[in-house]
Amino acid sequence: MGHGEEVLRRCLSHRGLKFTRQRRLITEAFLNAEEHITAEGLYRRVSGRDPRVGLATVYRTLALLCECGLARRHDFGEGQTRYEHSYDRGHHDHLICQVCGKVTEFHHPKIERLQKEVSEQARFTPLSHRLEIYGYCEGCSPRKG
Amino acid sequence: MGHGEEVLRRCLSHRGLKFTRQRRLITEAFLNAEEHITAEGLYRRVSGRDPRVGLATVYRTLALLCECGLARRHDFGEGQTRYEHSYDRGHHDHLICQVCGKVTEFHHPKIERLQKEVSEQARFTPLSHRLEIYGYCEGCSPRKG
DNA sequence: GTGGATGCAAACGATTTGCAAGCAT
DNA sequence: ATGCTTGCAAATCGTTTGCATCCAC
């Protein structure tokens, strides 16, 4: 069992919740899946291994993973939520290609620092943030070639 | 008639579309409403003046306002889209209070510049971006008082 | 007059929930 | 045993769409 599942197990037992077969399957599939997976996509992956797992359980488990700090929700404007791994990963932001949908991550400490400055000026206590840059990735740029 | 409506009228006629009573009512209500209004909220406002306007038309008109550059969609994670005025307004970002839901705007040129830098490094062509900082506004801060 | 616009209700798609049965503790 | 979990189907909720009628041009 991977370390991520161990985290979930602890988080569950701490709250008097159970570590079931479905939760293990879904968590394992999630941790091994591509970043930024969809609930549907994860459901399809899990169904491949065990067709008895329901979509509702995938949603319920993803909610738990978020609460335990193993997943993070993202809305990239596609009409459905994407979930990304957040265990043992530093904070990062996203470049989103409007043509092919590719999502690239980046991290920029200076931007983070300036965000704190802005918050202070507004007497605002920042807890988290979300920075998304939309445009064309290298391959989809119209001025390519 | 305000300047914003004039913009819509031009944008419509340019595409062979019509400037109807409903579109005028909805646009006027939108431009006079609070920033960051919901389709439902705008519908309620418009219904007050003319109960014959349908919610579907509000949605359809908001889509037009977005296409004409008079409105901008935002998802603040409430489960419904909010629309903000974007005519004659510079770009800005948002501080969102997780307790009371208050949205404060800010603008920080240095952050914008750094975003361009990051994009260049990734060979990404930025078209727009979205920066949201979530936390506690002054009044809702737990360390208040 | 004509093609776009409207209202209504039905359709939609992602997500959530009620419930009886199942299973981890 | 106990009560949290599950699958299923039905419900929800914001948003979109089909269609007959209406109206700006």
C-alpha cells in the first residue's frame, strides 16, 4: 500500500470512518492516474478493475480525499470538476491551453509574495489562491511555424 | 440610454441581430446591478420591472453581453456562475471571503508582468488569466478584535 | 414579410441524495 | 451487533434547448 493510502486510512480512522475496499480501489486509481482527472474518468478507470463500484462512491470518495488533503478540486471551465493530487506536492498554478486543453503547471515564488502584499494592503487574510493563465500552448500557437 | 447599451446595440446590428425590449431591459438592469451578479439574481431584478421576461432570455442575453465585451463570467466556487461588468473597466483580480462571500477587487501590474514572464518561459501565449485569493475579509477574520 | 427572438416547458449533464442491503469495526 | 458505506435510481440544480408564437427590422 502506498503512502497516500496510509494518509487516507489515518484520516478516516481519526474520524471514525471506515477504510473499505472501494475507498482503497478508488484512492489507488486516483494516485496512479494522470494529474487533473475527472470524476467520470476516475470512475471509468476503477470500473475497469471492479465493475461493481458506483459513480456515486467515486464522488463521495473524492470528497473525502479533498478533506484529507490528498486531492484538490479545480474548475478549468470545461463544465466538470477536475481533481489533482495534492499530497506531498508544493503549491503550483496552471497554464491552460484553450485549443487542446493541455494543462501545464508552474510555480513562481515572487508572484506568491506579491499576493501576500496585496492581501495585507486590503486587510485580507489569504488562505489559498488560484491562478490560471489561459491562452495557447506552444503546439497550438497560431503564430507557430 | 446609457453608453453600455449603445455598445450592445452596435454589436448586435453588426451581426444582424435585433435590439429587443427584453435585451434592453436586461442590459440596463445588469449595468445598474451590483458587480458579480448571478443569472438568477438578474432575472429577479428584471422580473420586478417586467414579469413577462423569461429566465432563458436572461441567460441568452448574458451570453451576448459576454460576447460583446460588456460582461465577464466568473466561477467563485459557489456552484453558479457570476457575471461582472467588463465595459470600460481595466483588468482586475479578486479577493474572496470564504465566510461572508464578499468579493473585493484589486489590480497589481507587477503580478501581471510576472505572469507574462512565466508564460514566455513556458513558450505559452497568454490571452487572459484569472487570479483569485481565498481567505477571510477584515470583518470575518478570526483574529479580529 | 421574414428571420431572428421569446416564453414556456422539457431536456440536459454534472453532482448529490434517499434508501434498503452490505460490510468493516 | 452497530452504524458507517454502498449501489442504484431518483432527485437536484444551474443552464440549455425545442418549438410555436411574436416582433424588430
